[in-house]
Amino acid sequence: MTSLPEFPSPGRLLRLAVRSIPAAASLATFIHLARGGFRGLNTLGWTEAALVGCLLVGIAVAAWRRAMRGAVGAVVDLRDDLDLGGTLLSAAFVVVAIGGGDLFPIVYLLMAFLVAFLPRNAGLTLLGVALVYDALVTLGGPVPNATGYLTHAAFLALFSGLYHLVLAARIAAARRAESDAVQKRIREVEERARTFRLVSSGTQDSFSGMSSDEKWLVASVKEIEGAVQAALEIAETGLRTYTCAAFLLTSDDRSLKLYDCRSGSERVQRERFNAGEGIIGGVLKRRAPVRMNSPNGLKGVTHYEGSGPAVQALLAVPILEASGLVRGVLVADRLANEPFSDQDEKLLSTIAGEVLRSIEVERVMSYIRKTRDEKDRFFRAIEELNRAGSPDQVFVAVLESTRQLAGLDFCAVTLVSEVDGKRMHRVVRMSGVTAQGQALSGQSFEDNNGLVANVVRYGAPLPGRDIKAMDRQIIFDDETQIRGLGALKIFPLVAGDRILGTLVAGSRKKAAFEQDVLRMIEVIAIQAAQAVLRAQLYEQMERMATTDGLTGLYNHRTFQAKADEVLAQSRRYQRKFSLILTDVDHFKSVNDTYGHPTGDQVLKGVARIIKTMARDTDIVARYGGEEFVIIMPETDAKGAFTISERIREAVKAETFQTEMGPLKITMSLGIATFPDSAMEKQQLIDLADQCLYHSKRNGRNQSVTVDIMQGGRKQLKAANAS
């Protein structure tokens, strides 16, 4: 039975009619102006009077609606703003058309009022309406006045933009005032911190009563502990260890004592034990790293109490001074039979060197303090560098601390790198008052005979003596000159056997660098190099912990965490998101026929294609093996299917060049959508996996959504039933 259409009630029709009065009145006025109406008092008739009355009613209705919505706390929408502004503009142009062009400033004032009190999008729309009205009045008359129209348009734009210009100026002034207040507060806080440090030497309250040397020693020990803890955390994350521990030799070199560790076991040896026994003893005697693994458990593991856990893989590296003296050993083990690789050994050796260098730097620092004020600034500099979590934070910390320590007028940090076999220097950060210095940051220059390049080349501070003609010295390159300096010293940023760059320090005073100050800046340069290396190493470990080493995509663990985040956001805001699970067709045959290097090449190529075809907001990860997964926030099944097909076609069109000739591959893709397909993460993954294998069972090289899969099952059931 066909139902009759439902018509609106009389009350609703009345509300719609009243709601349309402002727009209808403005439109009718617009049409009448376009036809030449309102051309003077002598031409007014009943039509004009009716239109004026409609405009007044429209203004009243629009104002009443805005007042009522504001009274109940409702949001005033764009239409309400346009209704009120449009009727007011219509009335203003009627007045101008009747009274003549001398009354046009009324429109300017009204436009300024509307732009000031209405939202920006409504104000811009009404500006366009005003320009159209003005074109009708100025250009549509018996004698078109193009010059007058352009003048009106310019003043309309000026009055419309004047409010926003004034507002922007006031906001800028307020921000400057706020910034000045913040800087003043920071200076007050720093001054209080300096005062407090004079009392407690920058250490804990429990240090009161200690001598200055004891306080410095405690602070140095704490810095070493922080550096070792950070290094062990990096090693644990990057090497996926069960235990990662640092053992240092006692003063008689006969025993080892645990310094710090990160372990899942409570049985790590915490008491002294013989340094000459077991695997660790072999490391100390050989002064070389040792890697061992056994599925039945390793023998000779001495860093656990009693029998300890069944360690199946172990890596130990000595902590060696530059002179060859052994200071201890760094041990990492795994309970699973997963042998440590050459890369793992290199990483742990680097971390062992980092531990030793942290100790050595703190040992050097304890001998170079001279006065309480210098020590305060120096220690703060080291503190800032140790807290720095990124290379950029290290650069800021070293520049600020060096400038404060020596009262420098110019300071810069450069890094060196190899580009196409050529050594390149780059100014990564600078501070200074000279105009040349301000323009220097970010510039790169090739290797040359300048002071910076020579410091990197020889690994020693330059210049070695006072230079009389400072302005003629080449500091960076021939094209860059820093004038007005009376003293200059450039220090290498040395990390082990690597020179990372330089620290450039300059002052207008010729006698700016006393010997003690130079020694402290040199130590800051050493610590800065270690901090840069540590920050780079930490960033590398973060990438290793979150990304797949072969493809550069997120790894499986990161995918699971990202999926939880997207699911929580989608639930909170009631948004959809889709999940695509992909698999390279016949990938085992690719490995068997072309070899695993070709298989890796295919996986990297597929990852590149998926990353390119996915949107910036999508999350792409390697799910495992030849499987990839894509999380697509705010995307329904239809949108996900479209992008899935683009990826599939792009992979299909790709040709991989191998030693056995060109190789073509295809992909199968399964798609599940929240909340249409499932409400839980694992259910979505399982459904996408089922869709993927439905694709493989039905010919491969296709994208399958949950609806497509369920439709195919229904067809199969119907066929079996018949």
C-alpha cells in the first residue's frame, strides 16, 4: 500500500515564511535597484513604500531571531548574520539611491560596524554584497561612473579591513608585552636559582655541611649515574635484552662490582665477584668483545647469583680507556636463542665508550673549576647538555652556556658530513649580535683552508696563538667574514675517534680567553660532542624501536599502539576508520626462485608504493613477513576500497629489475571498517585477515571488503542450497 506524502503543518509553514522575510526583502530590493528603482524622492511610489516596509520588517525579524537565539544560549549561524547584515545594507543603499551619492559614507560606516561585530566569513560575504549593490547604484544609472565605483570599492575595502588591522596591531602589542613580562619573570627565576645555587652549590639539601670538593664530587657522580642509566636504557631498547648491566673493576683490578643494570631478573650479581672467571673474565683478558649463544643455555655466566636464568645468547664488551686500560665490562643477554649480530656488537661497543667518556668527562670537570661563579655557570652548562634530548636542544644549550661562561659576542656550532665523497661543513646554530652572524645560521660550505675546516682536519683547537689581523682571517669560507672580533677560538667536537664539528667562540675583547675559561669551554665542547652523539644515538634507537629495519615503516608493535589510539579517538568522536591488511601474492615463490635479496627488494618497493599512495593521515606499518597494514582514520569502506585499489594497481604496474630479468608481482588486500564491520581492534584485524584470504582463495590480485566477502559467502550458500 502506497502512503501519501507528509505535508508540513501550518505552524511550520508559518515559521518558514517568517524566517524567509529578511532574505526575500533584500532580494526584492536588489531586483528593484537593478531595474532603476529608488532614483529620487519624486519617483517614489507604492512599490517603493512596500519594499521599504518589507525591509523594516526584515530587519526586525532578523534582529529578533538573533536576540532569541542568544537568550537561550544557541549558536548564531551564518544565515542569521547574513539576514541582519543584508537587510541593513539594503536599507543603506536605498537611502543612498534616494538621497544621492553624498550619503554614501553611511555605507562605509555600516560596513565597518558589520565587519567589527559579525564573524569574518559573514563580514567578507557582506562586503561582496555591498560591492554588487554599489555597482547597481553607481554603474547602473543613466550616467555610469566607473571612477566613483572604484573609489567606493577602495573605501569599502579600507573600512572593512581597518578593524582587523587595528585588532591585529593590538594583538601584536599584547603579545610583545606578554613576551616581555615572561622574559622578565624568567630573569627573576634565574636570579633566584643563582642565589639558591650559591647557598647549596646546585646540589641537594642533604649536601649541606659538605666541603666544596665533596659537593662537586657528589654532583659528578650523579651526572655519571644519569649518563650510565641513559646508556643502559638505550641498549635495552635497541638490543631487546633480558639483562643489560655495567660492571666496573675495583681499585685492585681483581673483582667486578655492579655499577648499574636494567634487568627482568632479581638475581643479577650485586656483590663483588672474581673478574677472572667465566665469559666476562675472558672479555677482560682478551680486551675484546665476545658473542656467544646456545639453545641449551650458556655455561660460564657469572653475572647472576647461583644458577641464574637460562641465558641462551650473550654479548659482552670491555670498557676500555684510550690507553688500553680496562675499566669494566658491559654485558647484554637474552633468554631466547637469538644471537647478537655485528650491528648489535657495534652498538654496545659505542654505548660502552659512551659510559667511559661520561666518567672521564666528569673526572676532568672536577679539576677545572676555579671560582664559585664560574663553577656555577659551568655546571649549569653540563646540566643542560645532559638534559638535552635532541641535537637541536644540545646546540641551544652549548651556545647559551658558552656565551654566559666567557661573555662571548659571537658563538656558533658547525657539523661536518660527507656529501658525494666531499666533506661539507654546515652552521647548524649560532648566536651573536653582528649582522654577518645573524645571516650565517643554516649556511653550508665546502672543505677549504679556513679555520673551521682546519680544526676538523687536525682535531685541535685553533688558532694556536693570538692573531693580530683578525678581520682578515678566514673562519668559515672566503665569502663569509665576521668583523669586529678581538679574540677567537675554535674547538673540535670530538666523540671518540670521530670529529662531529666545531664550536666557534669569539669576543670583541682581545683578552677575553683566560686559560681556565679556555679549558672549561674545551670540556663543554667535549661534553657537547658526547651529547650530540648521545642524542643522535637515542633518536636512532627510537627509530629502531618503532620502525621496521628493512622497509622503514612502523613495526608491528607500533602498529598495535597506533591502532589503539585511532580506535579510542574514533569511539570518542563517533568517527569511522578503516583497516587494510595486504599480502604479496606468491611471495614464497619469489624468494625460492629469485632469492631472498630480491625478496627484500620487492618488500622495500611495495612499502615505498604503499607509503606513496597512502594519505598523510594514514598509518602504514609492516605487519609481518610480506604482510603490510594501513590504518585510515575517518575513512569508510568505500573510501578505503578506492585507495586500496590504487595501491593494488600501482603494485601491479611496478616492474622489479632482477639478475634473472624483470619481475612483476600482485597483491591481495582485505578491508574492515569501524564501526560497520566490528567494534574491537582484534575483531577488525581478524575480519581484514579473513577478507585478505578470501581474496587469495578467489584468484588473488583484488581488494575485498567485509561486504564483498559476506556477499560471496551468501552466493556460495545459495548455490549449495540449490
